[in-house]
Amino acid sequence: MTEPSKKQKYHFGDTGSQSALKQIIQDRGAARILLVRGGASFEKSGASAWLEPSLSGLSIREFYNFSVNPNLKDLQKGLEVYRDANPDLVLGVGGGTVLDMAKLLAYFGDTGIDPDLYIQQKVSGRASTQYLVAIPTTAGTGSEATHFAVLYKDKVKYSISEEDLLPDAAIVNPLLSSNMSSYLTACTGADALVQAIESYWARGATEESRGYAKKAIKGALRWLELAVKYPSKESRTGMAEAAYWSGRAINISKTTVCHALSYSLTSFLGYPHGHAVAVLFPAVFELHQKKGVVPSVLSALFETEDIAKEVFKIFASLGLGAREILAQKSLEALLSNVNVERLNNNPVSLTKAELKNIISASLS
């Protein structure tokens, strides 16, 4: 695998970030903008005030107040707004859910494809020319750097993968993550760390993606705990950068079993995504260690026991363990929603019994 050929403009850092956005809008000659944003988080993050100078004098339509996980009904409502707005540019400002929704609206709005038919594989993808700018206000998913988006229908998760879902421009201003709660910081940071580790051992990994994953892992191990417990401009900047490189890594390699199983914990048990992957990671890592996968894949990067101990220690200290004991009757329901594409990208094949053991060990 190689990174998709679509090139992305990228600006990192608080200095010059407003100028970068203004320049993009000016270069595109954009007069009508669809702003896809969070709810209360839009104000709390400082994004509203930060955006105001760049959007002054333009026609702005907003779409917000959708579910915490992008679902088909919300997307269909958003597409009505998109068609009415007829935007020159789509601007996504928020966490992973917001950025995914912005990507989906830009793609399906421009192509005119019915997303329901798309996920039923009754229509094929087409090229989109809608210009999309992603501005994250959390440090975790790396959605600003990927050509994927998550979409749920009836609690079933679908992974939409199209080259044109990659935002045309990403502006990462770490200061917009300054007002995240400690719990949200922990969840998003855990997602960045786990997906980088999964990227490193994935079947789809390349030398390029492992280089990005290495940057992400080292950055997250250095800054995650500090960003949660002792937040500062330095730690927020470190985690924002780690999240971006994590996104660049999975943009090539995709993720593996932790993510394949995590969507069920989100859909059926209500775990935020980052908390879900953190809960699953210790059991997943230990199983792969027993199979001899982790030492052979990660030995060039870390002493295996050291990374395991370090990650487990961080997650435990941040309170990212299981919050209830799983009822046995729920196990089959969780296994019914496993993402097969992500599972097939795992470095070794896993049996249904092994998947059951991972979930049971994680939620006991």
C-alpha cells in the first residue's frame, strides 16, 4: 500500500493558522461556506472566536447537533442543508465525529450518491471536487489526515474509504484543544496511541507508514499523561502532532483488531471510541505477544515489555479501564458487529474463540 495520491495542504501550530485559513478561502474565491461543527464544544474550544475574523462577510450555513457517532439519519439531514447551502467550501471544525461528518457531507453532497445505497454496495464511488478544510479541536483520531470516515446505521458501523474523503487542507492549531476535559483528552490521546501501534504491526504497513507511526507512538508516550494531568501549551502541542502523524500512518496501513472490536463497545455499551480501544488494547497486545507477533514486528522500535508496561501504566493511571462487568449474553451481540476489513488487516488471523477471550478479558 502507498499513501493516496491526493495531496493535502497542511498547517501546524497556532502561529499563522488564521492567516492560513484566510488564504485558502481567498484562493478558492469561496463566498458560501458550509460550517460543520460541534455543539457546545465549538464555543468552549475557542474555535468560534478564532474563526470569526476569517469568516467575516461570507455566507455561512452551519450544521451541528448531530449524534456523537456519525449516523445515516444525521448525514441525510446534513445533506439537505448541503444542497440548500450550495457551498463553495466545506469547513469541518471539531473532534473526530465532526470531521467525519464534514468529510461525508462534502463527498456525498458533491457526488449526489445516496449514502444508504453506497453502504449497501449498490452504487460505486465517484470523484468529488468539493473543497474541504479540516480543523481539529481534539488530539486523537487524526481524521484530518485520513481518507476514511465512520458511518453508523442501526448500530452497525461502516467504514467509508474514498480518496476524495481526504481533506484538501488541514489546519492543526493545538490551542483549540486547550479546553478539552481531562477525560476527553485521555480518550482521544489513547486513540492516537493505539491506532499508531496497530498501524505499525498491520498487514498493510509500509516503510512510510511505520515512519509516521513511530513519530506518533513516541510523541503520545511522551505527552499523553502530561496533557491529561498537567495540561500546558507544550503538552497539547505534542499530542496534537502525535495525533496528526497517527492519522497519516493509518491513512496508509489502516487499523487492526482493537478497532475491529471497539465499534461494538461504542454501539452497544456506550464507550467513547478512545476509551473502547484503551480497554481492549492490553488483552490484544498480550495475545499477540504470546503468538510471537509483537517482538518480531516492534523489536526495531521498542523493547516489547517496555512498551507494554508503559502503555498499560498510562491507561491505568488515566482511568481508562472497563467500567462494568460484561454480561455473558451480551458477548454474542458484541461479536456480531466486528469490522471484518479491520480484522483482516491484523498481523495474524484470530479465531472467534480468541476474539471472545479478548472481549471477556477486557470487560471482566
